Amino acid sequence: MNELSVEQKNFLHIQKRHRRVVGVSRILILLSFLFIWEFTANTGIIDSFIFSSPSKIALCFWELTADGTIFLHIGVTLYETILSFLLVIGISVLAAILLWFSSKLSEILDPYMVVLNSLPKSALAPLLIVWLGANRTTIIVAGMSVAIFGSILSLYSSFSSVDPEKIKLIYTLQGNRFHAMTKVVLPSSLPAVINIMKVNIGLCLVGVIIGEFLAARNGLGYLIIYSSQVFKMDWLLLGIVLLCIMAMLLYALISLLEKWCSKRY
Amino acid sequence: MESNAEQILELKSIYYAYHNMEGETRALTDISFTMKEGEFVAIVGPSGCGKSTLLSIISGLLTPEKGLIKINGKYLRESTTNIGYMLQHDQLFEWRTIYHNVILGLEIQHMLTTKTKAKAHELLDTYGLKQFENARPSELSGGMRQRAALVRTLVLEPDILLLDEPFSALDYQTRLRVGDDIGQIIKKEHKTAILVTHDLSEAVSLADRVIILTPRPASIQQTLPLIFHLEEDTPLNRRNAPEFKNYFNLIWKEINGNE
């Protein structure tokens, strides 16, 4: 190990302190939020019937774990989200490849894609219920509908922004358009695919919750809508807290995938 | 016209134009020349005159509007002769190691065998890249990257090499060294080569013959054979030879005379 200079030590020290300040502040914000919430609810400053309180939510979680129903809700939402996410990624990669191979097709379809992308997808949910029934398929399709058009559009634009000189290289090596796709376009778009995954995992969760509001008998979306109807605010807020945690974990999972990919490529 | 056996490349009245909605831009008019096997020809001309277009046509990436190209006596479309093409930038892929970049052409042409793999390793060794086989392109200097790009072309054993300003992205010092380097490699491997460049000293130091093109639409203004009386005909020795300055000035006047 080389002896570190005083300046380098100093620099490292400042960096370390900076990271510590950021970390501690984050935790402090959460703790003080929870504390103020609990305190005001207990002293009656806010109505704990409407606003609930951290301890009541925790207790409620405990009760629901005892009979296992909460795991059913979490599991159902997780399953629907991951399935619609995987379908969105698969279909949009295939669609973007197809559009890349036929620039004529992509030019023809462009206005339709733009319209479908800007349409508020929650408007489709009632339609899906009529067409597909109030079942799991509807919820998964609702989850996909939120993410898929934007995902195809941004994948296609990343495919077509590949350096034309790199594609020319493939042709100079006697390759064809298929080689250009597999050897250049796909590998160089890997970062874009991961970015789209990061956006889509959140969007799919949004779509699945919309679907569950309207067409489910279990899942966190169902838990939220049901508890608002029967005015069980503890359940409702528990549902939201669990959604926060789920969104965070799913995002972290994709970040992990990104790290693994950047190490390999 | 009959093409004799040692004539590896023949171009006859090539015409080409680019088209867009604003109109057409004529790039090449009536380009004809022939090349012998093992010859090194440099093509110079004012910038934007269509030099690179010519290479794209010879390589078959573009189809001429008029004219014909024969390689080893066969029409370009039916020819089985391998043509290697070196682009201005090395275009090494960052997601592949140097070795995997070098075998990209073999992969595409389904020619990955124990023999060709060994050839790739051997060429990397010969040109001083052995220790970088598993490195990423970004870890190499500009000169080494350009050498890796040359190995990627040579491993396909091309009979004709097309060089499209392959040194222009390098800084001056590296350019001299790599130009010298690659010039020697091509001579040693007895490759027929066409170099397109705007750097006249590069053309004079490397080529056996210089073809000077007119401004767009390009046609051949003059063809100038270069004869150096040197014991060891290397690019660096040429730069110090008395003929170098004369040839340089001659080409300079030819190009600037029509402006």
C-alpha cells in the first residue's frame, strides 16, 4: 500500500463526512416524520381515526400477518406487477426490433404510437373490464398498457440513434442487417434497455394498482380501495406503506441487475 | 476490354450521384483506373470531392449509377475476392475485448475455426497487442486501437485493402508513427491497397502511385507514379529523401491550381 499524502487523506476525510451527513439526514427525516405523526395522533392534535398513526399501522400489519392475508395481497400485486413488467420488456424489445428492421413500418405507425402513448391509460381500464372480464388478465393488461407504448417508442429511438459508422463497419465486414442488429444495435442499447426497465417497473405497478382498484378481490390495490370504502384508515395507509416498500425493492433489484451488467460488459 | 491476369482491380467510367429532395449532388464522373497486385495507390483531392464515395463503391457498399468494376477479372457482384475496409475511426466496440473485436469479422462470416482463431492471436502478437487481448478498447492508446482495427481487417485475409483516412483521427505524432507502422505492415503482407487521404505527405510517403481528383464532381485530374531511389523504401526514409519535397509540391500545385 502506498503512503497516502496529507491532501489525499484530507480529501477522503471530507468525502466520508459528506456521505455520513447525507445518510444520517435521510434517516433523521424518516424518524422525525414518524415521531411527529405518532406524537400528534396520540395527543389528539390530528384525528387518528382519519390519519391513523405509525403504531396503529404496525399493529394492523401484525394482525394481518397473523392470519396471512397480507402476504396474499402482497404476493398477488407482486406477481401481477412482475408478470406485466416482463411482458412489457419482451414485447417492446421485439416490437422495437421489428420497427428498426422496417423503417417504412415505423414511419407509417409513428402517429398511432404517439397517440397511444399520450392517452391516459387509466381511461382504458373500464374498457378492459368489459372486454376481458373482472379478472387477473385485465389487471395484467392494465399494468402493461401504462408502460408499453412509451417503452417501444424510447427503445426504437435508442435503436435508431446507434452510430451509423458502427453499422457501416458491419457491412464492410460483409455482414447484413441481421448482424447489424445482433452485433451492434442490441449490445449498444443495453444501457437504454436497463433505463427503460427502471421506468417501467414503476409504471407497471401504477397500472396494476389501477386494475386492482376496479377488478380485483385481492392485492394491495384491492386492500386500499376496500379499506377506503369501509373507512379502515389503518389498512389503507398500511397498503400505501407496503406499496412504497415494494416499489423501492423492485427498483433496487433492477439497479442490482444494472451493476451486474456493467461488470460483465 | 481484356483484363490481364495480374490486374487485380479495374474501374471503368464510374458515375455516382447522391439524391435528396433538394436535388442531386454529382459525386463522381467518369472515374477509370486499374491496379496491379501488390500496388499501393493513394487517392488525394480537395475535401468533400467524393474520395470516400469511391471507396464505398469499390467495396460494394454503394452501387455506381454507371460504369463497371472488375476484381480479378470478375464483376464485383460475382467476385469472391475478399475486400478489407478500414474506416476513419477504429469503431472498436467497448462491450467487446480487443480479441473479440478482432474476431468480429470472422464471427459474421462464420469463419471461426481453430485455425483462424490462432491466426488472430498470432497477428495480435506480431503487432504488439498480445498483452491487451483481454483489455477493453478504452484502455488502449489511439495508435494501438488503430492497429487493432487493422488486425480485425487483416485476419479476414483480404486481397484488397481500402483505407479511408484511417489515420486522420490521430494526433500528429501518433499519425506519423502509425502511418509508417501500418504502411510497413501492408508492404510486408503484400497487400494491394487504396488509401484515401487529404494529407499529401501521407500519400507521398506511403504510395506507389498517387491519383489526384478534381473538385466535385470528381474525375481523375492526374495520375502520378512515385519513384524513390532508396535502399530501404520505408515511409520514414521517404520523408527525408530529396524526391519527397518535389512530389509534394507537384501534387500541391495540381490540387490548388484549379481553385
